[in-house]
Amino acid sequence: METLRLYDFLPSGNGYKIRLLLSQMGIPYERIEVNILKGESRTPEFLSKNPNGKIPVLEVEPGKYLTESNAILAYLSEYTEFLPYDRFLKAQVFQWLFFEQYSHEPYIATSRFWISILGKAEEYQAALAQKQEPGYAALSVMENHLQSHLYFVGDRYTIADIALFAYTHVADEGGFDLSRFPAIQRWIGRVKAQPGYISITHEPMPLEAEFC
């Protein structure tokens, strides 16, 4: 198997999804930092890998690139315990992946980016206020589901949990109060107890150091 290369920005929840899954699968990879705050995802070199100019990008073999975090999760988890074989359960996983990207990430992740990564809460005050209601609505959907389920699909840990965990567990960094959601808090604890768990700030050891 070719060495995987992950083009990533360490504070990114979307990049973290991939790092977390790779850690839990025990797959070594090379991480290449792309500082989006310095425009490094807009260079001609990077745009040749992803014309959309976003991280993460997974190089699965030399010159072969995959973009969009949840598509990468699906690619890596195929035929593993992280993605069900059952057709209906697999569709439910994708249901939650789509929910994360359309009903969750635009509000919770964007708020975190403006407040905690850019440090511009005052500048974005009006826009942040508009993110609150739909962000809390997404958290409420999750809370209602988790009140009667341990995980999001089939009561087992899947990439649906990884995708939703990435930005939910740091939602407070975007101005969302998770104390209102006890079922989500219990689920966060279960995810953190999974084998191979790493934090969002954990930087993987360089490959050459691993094999010294």
C-alpha cells in the first residue's frame, strides 16, 4: 500500500476527522501542514490537487487525490468496522454525513472559525448571532437521537460519529453551550473512550521518526 499523504490544517475539524479515523485504524500516513490563514491552500501547487482550494486532501497514491472530508472518511472506512456492510445501515451513515455538512458544520464550525481561529468575534458579531438558532437546532436533533441511542447508527461507533464529533466536541469554541445537551455530553465521553482516540490538537509523529 502506498504511503498516504494528508494535506491538512491542524486546527481544522474537517482535517481532524481524517486524523482520528487513521489513528483508530492504525494506518500510518504523512501529514503535510497547509496553513489556510496564510493562503497556502490558494497556491497554484495546492489548487492542482484540489481546485476548490480547501483542506483536507488525501493523496491515496502519487498524483491521485481525494477531497471533501466525509468522502475521505467513506473511502478509508469501506470494508471496515467503521462503515456497516448492511445497505440500510450504510445509507443511514451517509444520512448523518450529509446532515453534518448541510445542517451542522455551516453553523457550528464556521462560528468556531470566526471566534477561536480568526479571533474576530466582534467583527463577525452580527453573523455569529445568525448562526445561533440553526446551530442549536442541529444540536437538538443530535440530542434527541442520542437520548435513545448510544451512537448514531446501529448503536455502534461508525464514521457518522467521527464526522459529527469533530466540531460538536469543540462547539463551545464557537459560542455554543453544550451543558444544555446531556445526551451529547455522554456520547462525547463514549467517543473519547474509543481505542486509538486522539485530540484535535494532537500532531502525529513524522513517519520517519516512527520507523527509526
